[in-house]
Amino acid sequence: MSDSTVTNQKSGEYRSEHDSIGERAVPKDVYYGVQSLRAAENFHITGLKMPNEIIVSIAEIKKASAITNYEIGQLDRRVADAISRACDEIIDGKLHEYFIVDPIQGGAGTSLNMNANEVIANRAIELLGGEKGDYSLVNPNDHVNYGQSTNDVFPSAGKLAVLKLLVRAQIQLENLHKALLHKATEFDDVLKMGRTQMQDAVPIRLGQEFRAYSEAIRRDIARFERAMDEMRCLNMGGTAIGTGINADEAYLNRIVPNLSHVTGLRLTQAFNLIDATQNLDEFVAVSGAVKTCAVNLSKMSNDLRLMSSGPRCGFNEINLPPRQNGSSIMPGKVNPVIPEVVNQVAFNIIGNDMTITMAAEAGQLELNAFEPIIFYNLIESVQTLTYAVSTFVENCIKGITANRERCRDMVENSVGIITALCPHVGYETAANIAKKAIATGESVRSLILKEKLLDEESLNKILDPYSMTEPGISAKELLK
């Protein structure tokens, strides 16, 4: 975070502000105040700005609070309207450059809450015809933060931000699910060799593999639905520790319905606000769902890299769409860059999940001070997963083609098909045929015919792609 990011001033002039620490000069033109400035100086950690989703979500909370406080008679209409209008500007993407605190910060999110209070207050002051810093018109604490605490505002803002991001991620997962089903249909007749422990096993259809991938993603989509429900339950109204101190009972009853209206999201208030303030297991559950999805995506990417390996000296069963040159020294080399980036995103998400788990566990008594690192990592996890799935679908899955003859040849030349012959020739005979095939290089098919164990018509039935890759057909039924 550079000095220019911290100040954002144009005139070079300053105004004097004070807090419980003392007096401080604040650039005259900026919308943040003394508490934001101190926080920006104290927490130069990532050098990154606060995610837009968090900024918008906290503005939505402040707007809903202003509306509620006006409804219950705690805010003057002019002040409430000015606060709401300032919040609307932030929700529309304005004034974000004045949110100067680092995403990772001490104080359980107080720095961000005060940054929002100060920016909203100073913009509301302007809208009322005053000058920034004249907190007699609109006060960051007494007006913008009325009936609230960082300890209900900050976790609620985090939940709103994650909820919105989960919706976007789920859309991309739906696209991936459809793309995999399309490939499952396209490759349904492609017979290839299945492998267990990287050794030849028994035949499988390429379409069956892609359908299995689609099922894993379908489960991920269902987990994301449950994760979104976890994020809908807020502790707004609980204030400092969940007891609701300084919050009017009418405010307590109206704040979440009003916030639902402001955001357009279906939100609920926690049944036990003390529990919802001190325990962050919902974020661990959501991170777990994201991590599980990342594991599925990474395993799928591993498979695609193996199946596309080669083109001459690897499996070469499928072709991934070529996206860029693979080497600065080896001409013509093309690497599986899209699966590789999905792998890397998954590794990062798994690491983030551990951080989130430890931060949630480390809370003490009535509050967890480590919500900033939880939100930083969880938002990164959901965002990067969303982008990774998007490029996975568009730049990889949709363009995959099958090398049908190569797949079939490997099946025909593999000893793995001997398993399909066990019910017809017996295990010991089949094992001997497998040994001969490996020793001589002859195919299982030719050895079976040479030793007259089965006739060609029977052998063709047994080695039919569908009879080898579908359950429920007995050996006797097959040769009827």
C-alpha cells in the first residue's frame, strides 16, 4: 500500500481530527478519518485493498441500519437519508478508494467498520451541505454505527460477501457439470483401458469416466447450496457479544428484514446471537465445501493430464485444446496449462482451509478476533475457484477430443481384457494366457483363438464394449 493510496488527497491541505489516542492531521479532501488513517499505518500487511464485495456488503448493512434507526425514531430523517444516499454511492462502486485498511488487520475488524463509518459519515456530511470532518452533522459512531458493533457488523458483512461469491461460483459449477455431461455423451462409445494403481485393470468407456466427473461436481453443487444457507444466518442486533447491548428491541426485530430488502437476499437472524457472535464454525463448514470441490477439480485435472500425456510417448487417449506454446526451448511442445492452473488453485484453497480452521478454533470466550484472516482466505478461495472453473470449462473441457483408435488399440493389446474372459475359461487358464501375452507380446485375443478356448463369434460378444463396461450381464446370458 503506497503513501498515495493511504492519503488520496488532492489539495495538500489537512484537517484536524481526534480520537481516544489523540489529535491527528488528516488530508482535507479524503473521506476517511483519523481511525482509518491509524489503521492503515498499523496494518501494512498484504498491500492489497479490501475486496469490493466486503465494501459493498458493509455499506448495505449501514444503509439497512440507518433505515431501521429512522423507522424506530432513533435517527432524524435528514441524517438517515444522507447516510442511505452515501451508502448507495458505495454500493454503486463509488468511494471504494477511501477504504484504505488492509484486509488482514488486528482488532477483529474494528478498523474496517470505522473506515466505513467515517467514509459514510463524511459523504453524508457533504450531502447535507457541510464539510468533511464536521461530525456534529453526521457522526461516524453516534449516527452511522448506531445500534451496532463491529462484532455484529463485520461478521455479517463477511457472510454477505461470501454468499454473493458462492452464488457466482455455483453458476460456474453448473456450467462445468453441463460440459462434463455433454462430453460423457460424446465419448460414450469410446472404449479405453481402465487403470488402478497406475496399472492396466479392465476396460471402461471414456464417457463413463466423464459421467463420473460430472457426478462429483453435482455433489459439489449441492454442498454449495448448503454452504449458502450457512451464510444467510446473521448475528445483526447482537452488538458487542450477542447480548444486544445498546440496540433497541425494535431495531433487533427489524434490522435483518430490512437488510434482506436492501440486499435482495434471503437472510435470517441467528436464533442465539451469543452463539453466532462467538462461534465461527459456519465459515469452517463453507471452507470445507470449497476445499472438497477443489480436491475434486484437482483430481479431475490430474486425470486429464495423464490421459493427454504424450503425444507419442504417453497415454495419448485424449487431446486437450492447445492454448499456448509449452516451451521456450522445445519447439512444438504444448503443455496442459489449464489443468495445471486448476491444480495450483486447489493447492492454495487447501492451504487457506487450514488457516480458516485454525483461526476459527483460536477464538476466545465471547469473540473471535481472527475474522479478518478468515474472510481474506475464504474470499480468495471462492474467487479463485470461480475463475479456475470458468477457464477449465471454456479453455479445456469443451474442446477435449478423444483419440478413439489409440484407446481401442490399447485395450486390444492389453492383458487387462483377460478379466472379462475369466467366467468363460476359468481364472487359472486366464492367468496363464495373461502370462503368455506379457512374455510373447501376443494379444490376448490371438492366444485365446490359437488355443481354441473360445470361437471368434463368442470372443467378439464377450469383448463387446458395452458387455465389458456394464454390470448385470452374466456369462451364460452373454453367450446365449
